Amino acid sequence: MTAQAWLVGVGVGVLLTGSGCVTSCHQAAKASLEAGPNCEVPLRDRQHTYAVLLNGLTPTGLDGLRDQLAKHGFTKVYSADLCYVWWLEWEMRRVFREDKSARFVLVGYDLSAPSVLGMAREATRNGLAVDSVVLLDPVATQLAACNSTRTIVVRSAGDCELVPHMETVAVPEAGHFTLPTHPKTVAAVCAALNETAARIVHPPVYSMAEKNELLPFPRPISATSPPVAPEWQFLDDQPGTHSVPLTPYPCDRPLPQLPPGSIDGNMPGQAIPLPAPRKVGEGL
């Protein structure tokens, strides 16, 4: 009983002193920016690829793996401790609401393996695209028995029990604490992210000429067309005469003689009043 209480106390202490919920920090963003020109995955695909890292009870955590992923151009990485499972599930749903092209790769470390598999199963049920689950030194049995998502187990030592939908990567030269940052582990996670990025579907981009071809042709107006509402008939050409035309000024009649300066305003003496305007239809 004392040993169990001690283990529980150690676990609670690790959770309380852990790194907490961590997204991409400025150091990871800098590494990704420097690696951008050499990345094999285009930026427009990496921007929709998300990695969710869930730590177990190992104090070192998965922050080192997050930094290694940033060096390969992946900055959409969430790293959190085991007690924040609920927050990661909520965050994945929020990301999917704002980015319908988002696809996820989940990574679990030791005791977080069952929780990560539960997250993948729940996310798939809610319509989220979870392509792979990577488990680092998982501490559990029958890990993928009820999970249909592709599962990759990375072990530092020992054999892995074969479970449906599972792949195994053996890293015997690494220990449990150095496994997350080992080159083979980083390569396995990056390979899963690259495959996920290759599945990103982007909306089609049309040129102006293609857009004009896709637009429907205007519908011709025929006798069978529905009548126009009366309040909009003022836009139509109405038959008949709607105003009295002005009487044209006869060409053979001389123009009235105006005094000098009446046009440019420099008229000397008293101003001579102009003739009154004619009414429409009035004879000359």
C-alpha cells in the first residue's frame, strides 16, 4: 500500500511540475523558417498538417521531439502532459472548425498510449482526419485492438506484441529517456507527417478565363418569360410618346444680335435683358 501511494505521489508531482500545454514556441518557429527552403513538403501542405504530442509520466517529455519536428518544417505541433487530454481533444475540434483541410498525427509516450488511442478513436468518430498514431515505448496491452487508425509503435527495447493495424520500429540503441529525440524516432514521425501532408486536398484555383467559361450564359428573354413586377417596369422601354419634343430652331432665321461683351461678360453700360424662354410647343 505504501509503495502504491508513493507511485501515485510521484505521478501527481510529475504532472503538476510538467511543461503543461505548449504550442509552437519562437525557437521552433525559427528552426522551421530556416529549414523551409529545404523541406521536401511544400509549405501549403505543412500548414494543414498537425502533430499532437501527449506526454506520459516521463519528466523529460516530448519537447525535444517538437523541436526536432520544427527542424523538418512542421510548426503546427501541440505538446502537452497527460492531464490535458481533454484540452487537446477540444483544441483538435476547434482547429477542424477553422481549417477544414486539417489532418492530424497523434504521438503518445509510455503511459499516455491508451489515452492517445482513445483520442484518435473519438476524433475519427467526430469526422476529424487522423491518419496515424505513433506510440513511443507504450506501457499497456492490446493497444490497437479497438482502433482502426494506422498505429506505429517505436520501442527502445524488447519485442512488441503484434496487434492489428500496427507497425513496429525498433530502436535498441536508444534508452527510454532518449527515445523521443533519437534520429530513428524523428524519422518515423516525420514519415507519418509527410504521408499526411501528401493527402491534403486544396480547393481548385481557376484563372479569369476559366472562371468566365464556368459562368452560366445569360438567360434570353422570351415571350414565355414570367412578367416583370409592376414596380420594376419603369426600367423597360415603354411604347408611345412620353414628352413633347422641343420645336427646332429654324436654320433660315438669323440669330438675334447681341451687344458686344454679352457673351464674355464684358458688356459696357447697362445690361440688355435676354429674351424670355419659349414654352414647349409654342410657335415662333
